[in-house]
Amino acid sequence: MALRQRCPALARGIFLHLARREAAGGWAWTAAAAPGPTLPSTCVPACVGAWRTFASGSLPEHTELAMPALSPTMNQGNILEWQKKVGDTIAPGDIYCEVETDKASMEWEAQEEGFLARIVAGNNTKDVPVGQVVAIIVENEEDIPAFKDWAPGASSEPAPAPAKEAPGHKEAAAPAKPAPKPKKGGKKAAKPAGRSWPPHEILTMPALSPTMSQGNILEWKKKAGETVAPGDVWAEVETDKASMEWEAQEEGVVAKLLCADGASGVAVGHPLVVLVEEGADITAFADFTDADAQGGAGGAAGEGEAEEAEGAKEVKPAKEAKEAKPAASAKAAKSAAPGARVVASPYAKKLAEEAGVSLQGVAGSGEGGRITAADVRELVESGGGKPVGGAGDAGAQAAAASWEGEGDDVAHSQIRRITAQRLLESKQTVPHYYLSVSVRVDELAALRARLNADLAKADGGKLSVNDFVVKASALALRRFPAVNASWHADYIRQYHDVDISIAVQTPAGLMVPIVRDADAKGLAAIAADVRRLAGKAKEGKLRPEEFTGGTFTISNLGMYGVSQFSAIINPPQACILAVGAAEPRVVRGAAGGFEEAQFLQATLSCDHRVVDGALGAQWLQAFKGYLENPASMLL
């Protein structure tokens, strides 16, 4: 009675839930399910995904999964990557997808079991409000096809009331004939039309760093026919940050590798490995291709492309595919009206950009003429598509090529490509300004010499000037936490921890390993961290947690004799400190005469949206004070 008074909708919803549970033979509505309010989503805890359960005359029983509030202040989030595909089995504790909140990237764990029937908001969907439906789960696998064209709001309509409660009511409410089961995505096995494959899993390129969108296969550690166990290394993969080992999480036998050693630009999610349970099944996959894998793994595209692929998952035998090739090429060659707006999926645009072709005038095969990734692939394979820039730029390109001398073209590494992209973005979007200060380092040099002499007797360690710079910067950030911050669209975040990123030049490009909690560490600990991290960076062995999440960056070119320079801010950080070499100057001494002193030049690059000029100057004064009186860093 108390529950009915405090929340009548919740009480009625529970009553209806129990009534249909007791209904014989399934989920048919009984006489207890009289017209009335349904259970509102506000009565369900949002922290587990804001689920709501529905049934209607046209759709089977299902659960709507809504964007959960994964942090106390979260009101919207970005879906980075789904870990489950349509058709996959869901169990409590499984990961639905990776969600970027206002605080961090987090995994959304399942609290229920069933089958994933539809994904409404696909990979890389931005600004999804908390409570908005993003996926559908059903209890029975045969119900999945009913949700192929489901749209938000379709299931919330009440079911038509039956004329009478009769034994044949349930049969009337059920679908007349279930549609064929769709092919599952993710790591589940596919069974393309016209071809039967033994049970298998498709393993795709993983995201080995938070910012990785593609990678290079440097070397496979497993070959076809070899047994794999959890913890084994599949391959060495070059990401946008470092070369890393891709470890197996499952066991089985390698049936086929879909990419060779040295494959470059492999998109995250692209099929790489066919895994089977029994070695006897290997021979069945001798002619297994990427096209077959796309039918089972859903491809490397985001969910927007997954929806496009649903109609294309049926894989034809090799002979039929060859016969269909001219038709596909002809379709790709179709053109839209000149000057028309290009309507294409994000992944299709990405493929076109990588291939260097223009989509202007290309007619797509998607709904409303939308250009899909398959259209772009067919366009490239058929040799169609004019280069980006159009024919009008042909003369300029030829002129540019005419004066270029001969040389060696060095392919971009993943690290250099991403570094270039982000530095360009920083310079174009972050309002930089620069503050410089001269620091007298005579006392620092003397203290460093004494400390190094003591360390040489103890463990052979050695302190560099850069170690003092890191410590002084960290203490200054602790004094002025507004500098230890980053810019966001709706707020400025001031970090609690002082994590200093150190710019390190490597053969593959610039890396920024991080000294964590630098303000709380001694000089010897900082020196040890810098040596260890710099060594790993040059070897390409940094782990993601060792180069992501810094709050302030230091770039020191003093060891190369550079006296002064200005560095580009490393987003989302607000500042970067550029340190030059110590150089002698003649200055007036305390007794009135002249003496020689050592000075180094430090330049602070600031994001004016976060750090005002006066605040940047105060931070520099504190930094200078610590270096000119290094003993104060011990207080």
C-alpha cells in the first residue's frame, strides 16, 4: 500500500511484471494488464544503463538500453567503440562499449543477459544525452531480425488490446514466421550465404592506445596452424605512440592470418585473424578472404558503417564475386549532379581522404544516395574518382613536381603522423602567447656537482640540469594550480596531480613520457624515472599509461646548444616550458665589480584561454626562484 501511494507507476509496473511472469507459455499479457500507466524510466536506476522493458503487438519482448550516467556530473557522453556487435550474446559483466564521459574514457558493463538485437548509436557517436536509447537487447536470439529497422520510440507505443483472452491469443501476438538469423559481428563466427564455414572467431585490429585509430603490423608472432593460449603474443603492432605487443585473450588454433608482416595503415576493427577451436578445421579456411571476414566481423567501420554492411554481409562464392565485379565497378562509376552536396558516412570520407580521391559527383548506394565505405572501395578499385582538388589543380601539381629534386621518400611513422596532426591542430586552434625569463644557475651548478659526487660514491647515479628543471616546475605548479590545468568547452579543469610530460626525441618521432607526481618526488627519483622512460621511448616500448595523461610539458634543447626557443603546446595541456642551454654572461657583482655568471633562458608557452599573462608571469617567477635557490626545493 505504501509503495502504491508513494510511486503508483512503479507499483503498477511491478504488478504487471509479476502478472506476465505468471502467464502460462510465455510473456502474453493477462487480464491483470489492464490499460494504465507503464513503468517510467525515472523509476529505474540510471547508473546501470537506464533500461526499460517493452512489448508490443508488432515487436517481441525487449529491453532498451539508454546512455548511463557513469560519473556524478555526466549529462552526456561519447560512444568511442562498441565491444559487442549485433547478434552477440550478452552476460552480466560483459563490456557493451567504451564511453567517453566528462571525466575519462570508461567501460560500460552489462547488468543483464540476452542478445544484442540493435545498436542505435554507433562508434564515435558524440554528445549522447544520458537516458537516450542506444541499443536493444532481446531474450531470444530468434527475435533479433524483428529489430533490423527499429527506431527510438517504436517500442514505447502500447500494444493493441486483444479482443478476448483465448488460447490462440499468444499465437496471434507472435510473429508469423521469424526472419533468418542475421550474421553476428565482433568475434563471433559468420556463415555467409552460399558457403558454410566451421565455427570460428574473427579477431580484429585492437585499439592499443586511447588515441589509436590505425596501426601497422610489424611482425606476426603466430602463424597459421599454431595453437594460441591467453597471454601469448599475436603480433608486434606499431601504434600512433609506440610499438607494442598485442596479447591474446582467448585460446584456439590459428586458421588464417588476413594481413601479412609489414601491413600498414590497418584500421582499428579491421579483420586480422581467423581462430578455430579444432586444428582439423584449418583447411576449410584456405580460401577465406577479407570479404568473408567482413561478413562475420562487421568490418573496421563504425556502427554507421555496420548498419550499411547489414545488407551487404551476404558473401558470394569466388566465382559469383568475379562475375559481380564489373557491375560493382559500373555502380561506383555512376555520378551525381555536378556541384551537389556530398552525402557520405564519416568512414567513407575517411577512406576517400586516405585514397586521395574526391567524392564530388559520386552517387552512393546507401539510402537517399548516401555514399558508403563499400562505394569508396569500389571507386578506388575500379580506378575511378578524380584526385582531391580536381582537374583544375593538375597544372599546379605538375608545376610543383617540375622543380622537386630527386631524393629519398621516407614513409611517415604512426608516431610522426599523429604528432604532426596534433601540433598543427594546436597551433591553429590554441591561442599561444610566450613569456621568457633568464635564470642564473650558478648555485644550481654547484649543488649539482656536490650531489653527483655523493651519488657516485653511493649507487653511481647522476643528476642532470633537466632533473632540477622538472622538480622546480612541479613545485611551481603546486603553488599555482591554475597553470596545472586544461581547457574544455564548458569549463577549465585544474588537475590535482602534477604529472610532468618530458619531450623525448626518438627515431620514430617525438614522444612525451610522463613523470607522475613529480612534486612529491626527490631529485634522485625524478632522474631515475626520466632515464627509464626516455630509454623505453627510444626503444618504442612505452606502455599507454606511461605517455598519456600529463598535465604540463617540458622540452629541453639545451644539450644541443640551443640558447632559446618557443615550443608548441601539447593539448589538452595549457602550458609547455622550453629550456635552452646555460651560457656565460658578464654581470655586475655584489662588491661593485664585474664577474662571470651562468644563465639559461626559459620560455613558457601559454594557452591564453586558461592562463592569463599575469598568472604565467607569477609561475615563471616561482620557477626562477626555485632554480636560483635550489636549496629551497628541499623545504
